[in-house]
Amino acid sequence: MANIGFIGLGNMGGPMAQNLVKAGHNVSVFDLMPAAVQQLVEAGAEASESAEQAASGKDFVITMLPAGKHVESLYLSESFISNLSESTRIIDCSTIDAETAKKVAAGLSDKGFSFIDAPVSGGVAGAAAGTLTFIVGGSAENFEAASPILSNMGKNVFHAGDVGAGQVAKICNNMLLSILMAGTSEALQMGIDNGLDPKVLSDIMLQSSGRNWTLELYNPCPGVLDNVPSSNNYQGGFMVDLMLKDLGLAMDTAQTSKSATPMGALAQNLYRLHAQNGKGSNDFSSIFEMFSATKS
């Protein structure tokens, strides 16, 4: 059992913190939204009035924050650092740019604290079910120390490499995910346009060479699968705006490494147009509507 401070209780962070409580850890939580904190208190966590209070004297501090600027401003704040115990280990599960992760790690290291970047894959459903995949960047020692805690929130924990490697692996994964979702949507709509039942077509492709994760577990066509955002008016799940953020990180990384990413760039443009059409808060599988709209 560990004493854990958890900061950031959004769609992903909230269920992750709940799973730590279920695992028997003492969890102190903080979020700018009081309702999110109250929900965790009802699940057995302890409320904190500030991020500093949540982190004070803890074995581990875990964050799930919106962007790199939030991670940097928190962890490089002297007022925050001064509340940490000498043995506190820091785990950032946010999806941010690798350079910010490295900067934060260096700043914390100068103060004697360990840091790993551990972005996640698996979506809100995975966060709730405790089946997330954690993609970790950091030293082997820090990875080993954090793995038991991460395993309470997910079923797969990978060590991608040094600090920042988790972020690079995560954005590679999400770039591919966006491409697969757009391509799956395009193929399904073409079948519908030619009189095919999307469920039958999905079953055919699942037993053929077009099989992929989006088709099998996150089908973008409404009514094909139960309990996915497409069958809930594209609510819940992973927002278009967040996918667009991750694609921006991917394109920035590609530019730095001079990587060729024409499909990633196309996916970014598709999701940007979709967000501009007022769909930014919908689940990213709603990209299906861009293709179905052409027939309406």
C-alpha cells in the first residue's frame, strides 16, 4: 500500500484514481473542478485543497493534465517542489511533447527527484476498467519502482526508453490510430453507399486483411457495436480536440526528426476540419460523420 497524490481528475484521471483506491492505496486527490474531487471522495479518496497539499509527503505523485504547459508550470514550481518528500517518485501520465517531459525531468532531477513520463492508451473505457496500456519513458530503476502502481491502473506497462520516449511512442500510436479511424470510416461509408449493411461489412473485414482495432473495438458507424461512443451520439471517449492536439504533437516531432508523415498530415487536416465544424467535443470516431455527410 502506497500514499499517492493524484492531480487531474478528468475523463481519464478520475477513473485511474478510483482504481488506485480500489487497489487499497491511500489516495489524496486534487482537481480544479470540485465535483470531480467529490466523486473521488465518495469512492474513498481524500480531498485536497491544492496540488501542493495532494503531493505533500507522498510516496508517488501522479498527474493527468491537459498539456505540456500545465505539467511544466506544476512540477517546476518551487512552492510545489517544497512539499515533496525526499523519496517521492513522480509519474506524469499526460500526453505532452517529449521536450517538455525532458525539461521537467531535468528540473526535478536537479532537486533530487525521480520522474517518468507514462502516457496511456486505452481510452475512457480502459481507464474505468483498469486495462490501460502505459508507455513509460525513464530510467530502468524508476520504471521498476513505478510499475506496481501503474499495474493497478492498467494491464500493459511498457518501458519505451529514456525520459521522453513514452511521449514519442504515444504520439506515434495516436497518429496511426487517427489514420486507421479515418480509413475505417471511409471504407464503411463506401460500403453503405453501395447498399451494404455496415455490421455485415464490419464482420467481413474483421475476418479479412482490413481488420484493425477501430473496426473491432471502437466501430465508428452508429449501431454496429454497443457501448461505444458512435452508438451514444459520439459522446464520451476521446475528444476530437484531444486527437487534434496529439496530431499536432506528432507533426512537430516529425518536423524535428525530418520524418515523412503524409498520412499523419492528412489525418490532422481531416480532424482540424471536423473540429472547425463544431465537433471538437465529440469522440474522435465521429470523423465518420465527415464521410456520411457527403451523402446527405
